[in-house]
Amino acid sequence: SHGRVINFGAGPSALPTSVLEEATNGLLNFNGTGLGIAEISHRSKEFTKYLSEVESSIRKLLDVPTTHHILFTQGGGSAQFSAIVLNLLARHRLLHPNLTDDERVMDYVLTGSWSKKASEEAKRLGGGKVNIVTDARKFSKDQKSFDNIPAHDSYTFSCDPALIYYCENETVDGVQFSPDDSSPSSFPFHLPKQSSLLPLVGDHSSSFMSRPIARLAEHAVIYAGAQKNIGPAGLTVLIVRHDCIVDVDAAAKLGAAPVPLTMSYKTLADSGSLYNTPPVLPIYITGLVLQHALKQGGLERYAALNTRKAEKLYAAVREGADKGVLQAKVKEGSGSQMNIVFDVIKGDLRTFVGDAEASGMKGLAGHRSVGGVRISIYNAVTEEETDRVINYIKCFVDKNS
Ligand code: PMP
């Protein structure tokens, strides 16, 4: 309807059509106020009520315990690369005021280009040393690509780090921790024991709300940009354990870096995420998507659906590889359920992407840094739509084998 095609883009990405239709009403008249959602005050009682409902939807869907705050902010995942470091170094400073910068360590699990970028920002900001817990490239086929989740016994953590960082789903490289406990690439990895609560940080941007989050309660911070499964770009959702909401100014007095107010988790928490004007429209649409998800049966249903969609798609890629036309890019067992990546080795990649577009399927080109094909099948991409691209792959493979 509305001339819409199937959107396999990696983000911003497909949203449920019914939700977008509903949102057009809110753009004109938000919940009977007579004002459009992009025009109404973020301090109006209607909007603040809505914001608290969005929070409850997140709590319900992910079963977030009361130990954790839910905060809303802007700046995308990238702003969190910095905010995480600043807030958790401040926390660490308050816990261990006398360590030198060299003794203050941040542990990064490198599984792809997003965790790598996050670790580079930590290095750039300083105030602590970066320890690479494991680097997946060392275990890859060509020693240089991110094509696997390393086995847990390769992880070396430091003692009492300021943070332990991982990226749950690497959107560019198409690798993801497995939900299957018996898999060598499962999450959690062997979490280290330490004296204070574990400062475990997860970037869940591209898998947020696609399935339940394993060991959520043990996380210090989970964050996600909205623009994959839950809404438009412009909103970042944070789930932050209470001990990570710290007085950053007190930490600065002890020598920690000053934290910009808009990046301080304490500012966000103290103001109910309304320190400054929040992204009202993205919050609105995200709220509608989450209500829709609840009505659809919540994350158990999406988990089952997303597993089925991904398994079928990987099977088609394997078949294409057996016939010498396609080549999987990631190690079996490490593949993402959200972003399926592969190469076309016989036949033309541009034809693959171009003919798909001509038949109403957009967004199949791989990330500019890695090329190839990337098919993103977020929550809003239905099983029927997934079947469409699978049939397309099968035809392409038959034509070229
Ligand atoms: N982390 C992951 C896993 C991502 O997929 C992205 C963006 N695609 C980012 C972080 C960066 O997010 P943003 O573009 O919102 O800054």
C-alpha cells in the first residue's frame, strides 16, 4: 500500500505500515490535544504521560527490573561510545580514587566494526587504558575480517575494570552472540568476578527488541539507537543500573574528566529524561511500535519469528554456496539473525542488487566498508517478505549456476 516496497535496509529500516499510518494521525492531532506530536510541548501532561507509557512498554517487553533506570537521550549509538566511557570512568574514579590512568582499565570485546569504533573512542578520550579482551579478527579465515564470535576461552579480562564492553549484534559484519547456551559463540561469555557490581555494557542497537536480552539484570548499561527495530533515528534508549548513575562532578573533583551535562546519566535520571527537549517525534513513533510489539505477543513471539526467518535465509545462502554462486561471509554459528551478509562470487553483484530493486526489494547492498550483500530482516520485515527475497536468491542462483 502507499507504493511501499520491501525494505531490507540496515537502518534506518522498515517500520510496521500500520504504525506509520497511525503516526500520521498523531502528526496532525496527538491524543486528542488538537496539536500535532511535533508541535506539542515536551512538558505537557499529555506528552509526559506518553513518555512514562513508553518506559512501561520497554519494562514489560524486556522484563527490566527496578534496579535499572530507563533513560531517553539523543546522539545515537555514537554519542554513547563517549558517554559510556565518561560516566563509567567517573563511577570507577569514585570507587577507586587513587589509581593512575594506566591502572584504570576499560575492557573491550572486539567482534566487529562497531565495537572497534567504540574502543577507539575510549582510547581517544583517555582517562584510562583500553584492554582488548579478544579480537575476533585473529580467529577469522583471513586474519583480518570480523567473521566470527571468538570462543570464550580466548577472552582475557583485566582486574576490576571500569567497564566491560561488547556489541550484541554487529550490524556491518553480520555477527551476533548466539542465544543458544550450548554454542561456543553464546552470550554471556565467562563474566569475571570482581569486588563491585559488574560494569558490563552492551551495545544492543541493532538487535534491541528482536528477542529477550540474556542476563539483562547483570548489565550496568544497555543502550540502543532506535532506528532498527523500534523507531526513527534520533532517539537512544538506555537501560542503566542504579550504581552507574553517579555524581560526575564529585568524580571530576577527584580528577575524572568533566562530563557534558547532556551526556551525564545523572542529569538524564534526575530530570526524567527531560533535562532539555527530547526527540518528541521519534519517542512518539517508538511508543507506537512498542505497543504494536506488545499486541503482537511480545519478544517471545519475535524471537521465534526472527529465528525462523534467519534460518530460512541462511539455508538459501548455503544452497547458493553449494552451487558456487554465493559465499557466506561469517562462520557458522556466529551469524546475525538481523543482518545476513554474503558475497556473490558467480554472477554480478550489481545485477543482484539492481534486479532486486526493480522487483520491489530495496536496501540489499552491503555496508560501504565491506561490500557484498547485506539483508536486514528486522521485526517489521514479515516472514512473507523474507520468503520473497529467499525466492529471489534461489532464482538468481539457478540462473548463475
Ligand atoms: N552500534 C551499532 C550496533 C550500530 O548498528 C550503529 C549504527 N548503525 C551504531 C552503534 C551507531 O549508531 P548511530 O548511527 O545511531 O550513532
